[in-house]
Amino acid sequence: MYLLDETLWFPNPSEANQDGLLAVGGNLSPERLSLAYNSGIFPWFNDDEMIMWWSPNPRMVLFPKELKVHKSMRQLFNQQKFKVTYNTHFKDVITACSEIERPDQDGTWITSQMIDAYTELHHQGVATSVEVWQDNLLVGGLYGIYLKDKHLFCGESMFTKVSNASKYGFISLVRKLESEGVKLIDCQMHTNHLERLGAKEISRESFLEFLK
């Protein structure tokens, strides 16, 4: 495992350990975060830990053309159940993602330091948010990093306050990104929820080849 300082660099992702942990330390400057995502690396750590940088193998991804929209969701779209906007309330979305209770997690990894760092990336046009509304209330959403030159979107986190809101936002985003020429959506780690939407695991090597 590598210990990073203020120097802007990362080791080769192939040197990550079995769990996908590559390095610790460094900072969350916009420049370092941009380099990380362009190198197939992302940060994930708790508030009381050093910054941890990951490049897991395998990698959970979704090819937009393989998106699965089940009948119950198609009915919600036919009903126009929710309103979806983009990049109108980024800070509210990432804050909600940090505050939502998750049964399988103890606390949150989206610290105040992370919120500030990704909000700055949003101001630079790199971090994107999706907002899902019902009766003028923000009931769901997600955010991630949009690497337009690589035709890649890196999903970070989502939240929902009413049933199916985040899924509605995710499906809307995937359709929008596909229309913009995005070829791959990075979901990072396996979840059953993402698998039901059509995501699958590929090798780290294949993922890095796509980045090139």
C-alpha cells in the first residue's frame, strides 16, 4: 500500500491489494480527484480515517444499452410520477446522500471534507447531480463525476425519501447520458440493486483499458 503526500500522483491501479485498496493519504484537491477518476481510482473512507484510494477488481459497471427498466418502473414513467432536473441543487443532493440512513452501513463516508471537495468539482463542471422532485419537494437524487472526453460517468451515491425516486432519477440519467454518447457508467462496487438495473462486473484490466 502506498502512502501519498502532497505530490500529485498515483501508483498504478494494478498494484491495489485484494480488496482494491491502492493508497492512503494525500488530499481531496480538485486536481487530485480529477487525476484519480481519470486513472480508475476513487476515494472512500470514514471521517476518522486517512483518505483511502481504491481501484477494485472486479469493477461494477453499466453499459447504457444494457439498462433494464422493469414493468413497474415503466408505469411510473408513463405516469410521469416524478420531475427530474440536473445540476440545480448539487449541494442539497450530496448532503442528502450523506444524511440518509442505510441499513447496511454504520454512519456515512460522505464527510464534510468530501462534500466541500465535490461541490468544488461541481463548480468546475466535473461533478453532476440529478434531482428528483415530487410536489416541489426533493425526494431523491444522485451525483457523480462526468468524464465527457472519455464518454464515462462515475456514479458516487444516491438517496431516496420515497419509494423508487432514486431509481427513477438513475434511469433518467442513464437515458440522458446514452443520448450524449456515454458508453459506460462506473458503479464501482457490486450491489443487488444495480445488478437488477443491468449492471455487471468486469475486470479492472478491462475497465482501465476503456479509460485509455
